[in-house]
Amino acid sequence: MNDVHPGAIGAPADEPAPAARLAAFAAALADETRASICMTLLEGRAWTAGELARSTAVAPSTVSGHLTRLLDAGICVTERQGRHSYVRIADAATARLVDELASYAVPDRDGAHSVPVVAAPDPLARARTCYDHFAGRLGMAVTDAMGRRGLLRTEGVFELTEDGRAWCAAAGVALTGHGRRPPASSCLDWTERRRHLGGLAGARLCARALEEQWVVHPAGGGRGLEVTAAGERAFEDLLGITPEAWR
């Protein structure tokens, strides 16, 4: 009979044993700089490596090595937006685990560690178009409201639920007739550093809002948006969001 290490039971021959994977995961967090990075990311925004270097007061080359450890462990992931690469916690389950560990280690902390992000000037930070869908605080308010109401799954790949598809139909947001474009997709918001709703649903909702003049572009043009009085009523009726969510 061959000897089998207890930690290897159930693990494929080409994969580390469960105990080894757990040890590697714990080791990735067992460093003050990496722990600080994770606590910074717990606020839900994505950060560039340069910003994380400044927030942790270490050299960019040093933070790069720490990020590699966190990425290899699956604690963090990267997303590209334009010329920039951003880092965020991999998913909500990982964020909850890190948050619980932090709360256990620092029971009197006020909550997720927060470091200020350089804000984009208003009005772009309040509301704007990102290609053909909402962005800024308005875009996040729409995304968050759809998530709370069970209309949109935001874990991993964005996906409309059955209730979400029914909501789109009732709201006049058509989901057909645009080739292979997915009904929902995520797009990293460069001011909020979180993912907002894109895809066909995001584009058609924005198009309807412009058509109905729920939002209008300012007189000087550009990507900025202003929510009208009719828009305030529409967003509250459709999603229960009020102007405080984007102002």
C-alpha cells in the first residue's frame, strides 16, 4: 500500500494539496505591506500600482513584487481601462474573508480601511457617458440599485437576472438587435474605481434617458450629463434612487 500524506487526499497529482494551498494563501497575507494593500482595497475601489505605492509608502518596484504575490494567490485581480491597469480584490467572498480577518485582528477598527482617491472634477464625477452608457456616481447608483433589487448579478461577470430582463422590458430598455453584444457587461469607472453597468442594457438605458430628456448634455457639450427634474422622478420610480446618490 502506498503512503499518502493526509493533506493530499482528494487533490489531483498536479495540484498542491489543500493544506499547501491554505498555507500559500495565508503566506500571501502575512506581510505588513500586503496587508495594508488589501485593507486599502477593501473600500471597493480599484487602484493603480503607483497609487498603492504612495498609500503604503513603499517604492513602486517594491509594491509591484507584493502585488505579484497577491495576484498569484488569487486575492487580487487586475483590470485594464484605457492605458491604465488597476488592481482590486478578486471578488466579494475574498473581500469578506479579508475584512473578517482584519476585524478579528483589529476589533476596534471603524470598518474597511480607506485612503482618499484623487477625485475627478465635477460634473464628470457626478454623471457622464462612458462610450454609450452611464458612468460616474450616476452610473454607480444605477448599478448598485439594480444589484440591490436582484436585477443584476455583479459577482464576476455582470449578468442580468430573469427579473432584470423583465425590468428592462417594462422600462423600455430593448435587449435585442445588436449583434453579439452581451445584454450586460462591466466597465471599470475611472473616477469611482468600481465597475458599472455597460453592455446592451447599459447602452439602451442611457439612450432612453437621453431620448426622454431624463439626462441632457450641458450646453458646452462633452461627456458630462445633467439629470433633469423629469430624470430625478424617473430614476426614483424605476430604481428607487434619489439625487443624493449621484451628487
